Amino acid sequence: MKLLLIFLSIFCLSIGQAEENAKTLTTDTHPEKFWQFVQPTGRAQLKVLFWQVYDAWYYQTNSQQALRLRYLRDFSKNELIKETLQQWKRMELYTDSHQKWLDQLVYIWPDISAGDELTLLIDAQASSYFFYNNQLIGSISAQNFGQDFLMIWLGEEAEYPDVRDQLLGHKSK
């Protein structure tokens, strides 16, 4: 009986490890599936006055992180870029590098319609990939870009601390 229990324990551990390996392989070879295999750390909705702006999900593992936004209103890419610039300036992060990144985003980001999703995935090498409705649309390989971009939502100086706390999985105060 003990031998059977030991065998079953080893078998179950092997299945669990195989599932974890499959998850890692899938997210490494198909990064657009990352947020489909990993539970979100947190979820939030941004509302400004009485307007719902977007639903947001933040995902994090030891080697990757992603921020997925489902927009609830239409935005031009120029509006998104302008808002990104304003947030970096407000947080006193803006440098010449940030302007270069914004110039790249002009060619990456599309105009957004209500219901569209824009996702940033940062891989283990700190490269950043953008997905529009789960399709890869571009990347920025600068090591600091992804973290500086996430600071808009997750940093201590984030404009909407309640959204930040929800995304990070913190309990509401």
C-alpha cells in the first residue's frame, strides 16, 4: 500500500511539473498566450468622473509580466501617446530616451475602438512586446522601456493609486 501511495505521489508531482513546463514552453514560444495561462495578479477598472475608460489586468511570473487593457471608449493613437508623455512628465521620468520610445509607439500603436485590447508583455530579457487584440504589433527592445511604461499604472507615483493597488492585488483600504 505504501508503495502505491509513493508511486501516486511521484506520478502527481510529475503531472504538475509537466503542466508547468508546458505553460512555460507555451508562453515562451507563443507570448501572446501568456495572459491566457497565468492568473492575473490583479484587475481594475479606470473610471474618470462618470466615464469608464478601460478594464485592466496585470500578470506577473518570475520571468515575465504583462499589462492588458480593454478599452471601453475610443482613443486615437495620438491621444494615447500624448497621455503616456503627460504621465511620464508628471512622474518626472521623462528623458530623451522616453521621447525616442514615444516616436516608436507612433508606428506601433493603432487607433483604439471601444472593446479593443492593447497588451504589453515584458519577457525575461526585458524586451517589450505590444499586442493588439492578441496579435503582435510591435516591440521595443530597450531594457528600461517596459518598467518605465508600467510605472504609469504600478508605480508609487501612479495617478490612480486605487487602480494600482487593485492591479497589484492589494486589498482596498
